[in-house]
Amino acid sequence: MGISKDSMKSHIKFSQKINLNFQLLSDPEKEIHEMFDVLKEKNMFGKIVIGTERSTFIIDENGILIKEYRKVKAKGHAKQILEYIKELSI
């Protein structure tokens, strides 16, 4: 699943637009963001702002965090995750 600070309304619209096959969760109060320590200072056009550090967390069926990726770049990351998950199931 994906989590962001965006509203559920925007998640639904985005999910339908690109036909996602997984759930998006809304965290406007930033509770989950804080729990996973992904709110970081960023420099945006010379101004320091607090933004979300794109990250991936792999959690097993028992709710245990087994792998985390920080400062993720979107390009190629999904393939990297799929390869890791395939290795787990061997």
C-alpha cells in the first residue's frame, strides 16, 4: 500500500486515473509519517521545508518490518522491490 499526506479524495482520483492495483492511505495528520521517521528537511528553491522522504518498508504477514529503503528514487525501484520479494519466497 502507499501512504501520503494527500487527501483520500485525491488518492481515489489518482488511483482511478492510473488504474492502481493497491490501496493508497491518507495520513494528513502525519502520524504514520512520524512513526516511520520520513519527515525530513528539504531545500526547495532555496527555502527549507519539511517534506516526505520517499521510502519503502517491507512488512511481513506478522507485522514485522523486514526491510527498509530510504531516499528512494522512483525509477527502477518497483523492480528492485519485486526482485527482493521474489528472493524471500525461494
